[in-house]
Amino acid sequence: MASTRLYVGNLKYSTTNEQLQEIFSVYGEVKQVNIIEGKGFGFVEMSNEEEAEKAKTALNGTDFLGRTLKIDEAHPPKERQPRRDFRS
């Protein structure tokens, strides 16, 4: 894995940054947690790639607050294409 930033999906909307920090800190130093409010996903940044890989391997597919976590390496957002207007 070439990144320290992880995508964390399938979160309950009530999940807090503190709760995510707590479960990820078992696998190393958590530098930043950012839950996207009302979307059911967020991002966790670990201090190094080894810790990020450990956390991903250990937590992906596990139950957290009644939901099965989906964890993957975070990718930069894709550039959005402008919408075309099909009205004539």
C-alpha cells in the first residue's frame, strides 16, 4: 500500500470521529479522522503506510456499531466533468 490515508465506508450516520479514532488507534497513531456527515463514509489517516495496512487488514469486513466496515486505500477525488445541457 502506498498511502497512509484510508477510506472507511458503510458507517452508521451517527458514528463520531472519536469512535473511529478509538478503533483505528489500536493499529498505530491516527493523524486525522474525517467523517463526511450524512454520507456514511469517512477517511482515516495513519502515521505511516505499515500502520495503515495493518488497520485495513484487521478492520475491513468487521462489524462496527452493527455495520460491516469497508476499508480501502483512499484515492484522490476524480475531477468532475462539467454537466452538459441537453435542452435545446
